[in-house]
Amino acid sequence: MSGPYRPDRPDRSGRDLPVVIVGGLHADARRAAVARLLADVPGSVVLHHDLATATAGTVVRTVRDATGILSAGEAPLVNDCACCALREDLVPELERLADAGGTPLAIVELWDSVEPKAMAEVVTAGGFTVTGVITAVDPALVLPYLGNGDDLAEGGLAAAATDQRTVADTFARQLEYAPVLALADSLPGSQEADDEDRELLTQLHPTARRVPIGHGGPAGAPPASAPVSSSAPVSSSSASSASSASASSDSAPSELARAALAGFDVEAAAAAQHPACALLPAEADAHGVATLVWHRRRPFHPERLYAALEDLTCAAARSRGRFWLAGKADTLLHWDAAGGALCVESAGPWLASLPDAAWELVPPVRRAAAAMDWHPEHGDRCQHLVFTSPGLDRDGLERLLESCLLTDAEYAAGQAAWERLPPAFDTLLEV
């Protein structure tokens, strides 16, 4: 699912079809959010690809509105990959809707494990404007899902035969990418969320716009304003114009509808997830949930850090960030842990390792992030890790992290000595 989709199609950025993407592993919450949007935006249409049928060699596509299914069809797998079939089929279906006219909002409901980042890039590259990305969440299920280290394939949720993602890391990315979280608190059969559940959600994604939606239907949702008029002149030429047109209609839009049309910047959203300039959570401690932000200007000793990986990974429900390893002065390493599993990979070079001429090739947001945290000796090299969890042992975690850094003597030995340290991470990084 990596890499943007780049179809060979004409520019359709002038098409009057705003697109909102709604996803999330919490299927009941996702369906509730979609139902809420259908009720709030009369005439809107939902496009959904069911990847559960991939074992039969196809992906089932349905198009429906508030009255029921309008059309259904199948898309064959591409290279034995259900998600690839979704990529190939999504934009042509949006084009068909745009050509037919009369649809004020296209709601792309993603299947369970499909991640919104990839699909937002598919839709944008196809010439359409994504006006919103929403992840639907049952707050009572946040911790159980973050703690679930099972492979997606074990639960029939893999998007391809080669899909090696877990429930926890997939859920974490779905949650952290979306600027809007639709909170379904009152789903039938679901436990009631408590203050700890809500605080965990807040600390994991403090900048998210959280919209309560009840169970999705008009009777189950919290009181909302009148629905968006189906004749509202929503333009897909830009996210801001879509939002402005909605706001100027005769009927005031509900909160979820406003969020769906508020505008979305695909490039900025991608930059906010890149470990070099990610918008990581801040220090917090409330309702039994804590976030530790750990920032240091000294490299890790590779052997001591490697020996501590299991304890560090299991210390928090969620941890992420970037780190600096002695002996790898040029490589920014990405830390991404959830569900008791850790992914460590190279995220490219530290800017301090690049020649001046190469800086012009670096995105401005990356240069700005480095400049804000620049050290006169080490440049942007640093440890910046964030751990969030109920019952977090902050003191014990800090002691463990500190023990993994180079000692004063090791640090004073300098870069040449660091290069001779045992390459404990080479196997993990597939060097």
C-alpha cells in the first residue's frame, strides 16, 4: 500500500465533486459515521469496496445513497492484491459519479484495514479534491486495538497476500493521520467509554477535531444543526471553496458535515506523519494516562539499545518518533511501536549529513522543522521519542532510555570510535 497512485489521466481538478474519506478498523463506528453523513448531506453517495471477497479473486464495489444500493460490481484483483484493485477502481468510479452530476458529496468508505493516507493520495492524484479525512472510533476500543499485536491476516483483514501489518500499528496510523475523529460512543453492544479511554484518545492525537456521532442515525446522533442542502454549491476546485460554499448555504451544516467539507492538504498530512517533522504529542498526565516526551542530544549505544528494545516496546501502548544511533551518523531512524511490536527503519538522512547544495532538494517543511531544533554541533541529530499509555512508569522508562545512551567516556571518544561499536542493528535494519 506504499507509494502514491499516479494515473495517466487528464486533470479533473475542476470537477464539482467533493470527496471525503471515512475509514477505521472499528467497522460499526465507521458505518455510523457514514450513516450520519448520508443523513446530514442529502443526495450524498457512498462508494465502498469490500476487500473481504478477495479470496474469491475479486473486490466487490457498491454505490449507495440514503435509500439503498444504487449499483454494485466487481473489480478483479491486481497482482493478487485486493488493495491494488481498490486503487485501480476507485478513481474511475469517482469519474463516473462526477460525469453523472448531481452528487453534492462523494463519501469514500474504506474497508476495515485500508489506510486513509494511501487512498487520499490516490484520489488527489486522480484529479479530485479531498475535502476531509475522517477516522471513525469507538473510544472504548482504543486501548484493546492498540494492544492487539495480531497480524491482520490472522483476522481476515489483510489487504494483500504479502500484508504483514498488525491490528495495532494499522489502527494507530489510521487514528493519527486523520484530522477528524468521529466518536461513536453509543453503539449497540459496545462498552461505555470512561475518562481514561477518552484521555488516551486525546493524548494520542491532541490536535484532532473530535466529533460525537452517537450511533450514526438521526435519532441516535447528538443534536445537530439542519442538514446541508443538497443544492449547496460545493466546489471541488479547492478544499477551502468547498467549505465556504457549504457554510453559505441556507441550512447550517452539522458538525460532521462541516468537518467533511473543511478542507484537507494531502502534502501537509504526509509531512505531519514523517518522523523528521511529525507533529508528535506533547507531555501530558491526566485520568491515569500519561505521555512522556524524551529529547536528548547524545546518540544511543547500539548494543545497549538493542538489548532494551523489548522492554521499551512494551513500556507503553503507543510510542513513536526518531532516534540517533552511534555509528550511523548519516541515518535518521524511525521508531514506531504499538501492540508490543516495534518497527525500526531508515527515514532517510539527517539534514546535518547533507552537503549545502542538497538542501534545496529537501521539502521546506522538513528544513523548517530542522531549523527549529538545530544544534550547533550535531545539527538536527537527536533523540525525540514519545510514549503514551495508561499507567505509564515515567521514571522507570526514563532511566531505561538514559542507560541506552553513550556514557560520558564513550561520547568523548568521538565519531571515529563510535563507528567501531558493534553493529547490533544491522540485522534489524537489513543492512
